Amino acid sequence: MEQVSDQKKYDEWWDAFGTNNAVDPGTLYRNNYILRKIKASKVQNVADVGCGSGQLIKNVLLKQKDLKLTGFDVSKKIIEKNKESYKGVTFYCLNLNEDDVSKENEGKYDMVISTEVIEHLANWKKALKTIAKMVKKGGYVIVTTQAGKRHRHHKQIGHLKHFKKSEITGELEKHGIKIYESRYAGWPFMNLKNILVNIAYKDIEESLSEIKKQSALEKMVYRTFKILYDISSKKRGPQIFILGKKI
């Protein structure tokens, strides 16, 4: 896939989708995990690779104002919007399917985060290699992604592949990342939500339109699932969490 087509695709995606995924219980669940790891590791220089509209960066800024933050995304349009929205944060365009990390950003970061990105990438192995290059020795890598069945709604929002943990950890280890944590999570409530969404899901344009005008009932359902996710299994389920360290 050519870089320009990736940029166009995600420029259009963020025009349509905006920041509506900020209220998704899965987004909140993953962000809370990442925030805990940032705090525990006492890092200072953090990169979010595939940052999208910057919701994770926004959450980090609210919690830890002393961090140096950098965001990378393929969409030039969302990068320009982020530059306006998040003063003091550095943003770059980066196509993980194609681009090599610049010398400026190689071996630079205390922690590199890639959350819900690699499932969208045809060249996910190259992406993990790039992510490993970006972190300095002694620094951390966090990858979150999806396991299990690709439902219809996953395919329509661009999930090309769902993973086994070993696929990701194996690639990271090739590039000098020692794995400290590798686990599934979310059973049974993430599985249940996937089934319900798959039943209710229409085409991508109509579904995005409905998200933008979320009803009070839908908001209540999201809040309920947020609570259920917190009590879900930390060993089984369709969510993958990987934490590694550059050696």
C-alpha cells in the first residue's frame, strides 16, 4: 500500500470519526492500563505511535504534566489538528507501513506506545521493528492490539489481522525487546460487546453517524461496559497487552 493512500484513508477517517472513540469503554480500559505503566516506570520522554486524535496524549497530560510527549500518525490532517490542540507536544507524520524512523527519533524515547494500531497494518512486522528502533536502551515498549475473531465491524473499520501474543512478542524479541508482560484480557465482557456490536453494526458511514449522536441509552450502555471491563479476566479475552524493555 502506498503512503499517499494510507494518508488519504486516515485523513478521511478522522474527518468522519473525530474523537468519538474517546468514550468507548475499550479505549478507556486501555488508556488506564497505559497510564499505570507510565507512572510505574517513571519515564520522562514518551512517544505515542499511531496517536490518532491524541486522546491518550490528552489523558496523559491531565495526569502527568511534567512528561515530554511526542505523537506520530500517518494522517497529516490529524497531525495538524493535534498541533493546534496540544501545545507543548511534538507531532510527526509517520507511516508505519512504509516509513523508516528518522535518525532524529531513533533510540530517543524512554517509552514508545502503540495502542490498537498494528491490527490495521499490512506490514505490521516492519511497524514493530520501527517501534523497537525508536526506544532507547533501558526504555519500554507497550503494544496493545486485538486477538480472536475478526467480526464484521472489525473488518469494516480496517482490522486486517487479529493476533496471538506469541506473534508480537516473537517479532519484538528479534529487535532487542525483552518481554516483561504478555497477556490477554477482557473475557467475557469484551467478547460479549463484540457479539452485540456485530449484530447491531451497519455500514461504516451510518455507524459513525450514529456514534456522533449517541443517545442517553447508549451512553448508559458504554458506562456499564466500562465497569464490566474493569472486572473482566486479566488472562483471557480478545484484548492483548504487551510490555517489553529494550536491552
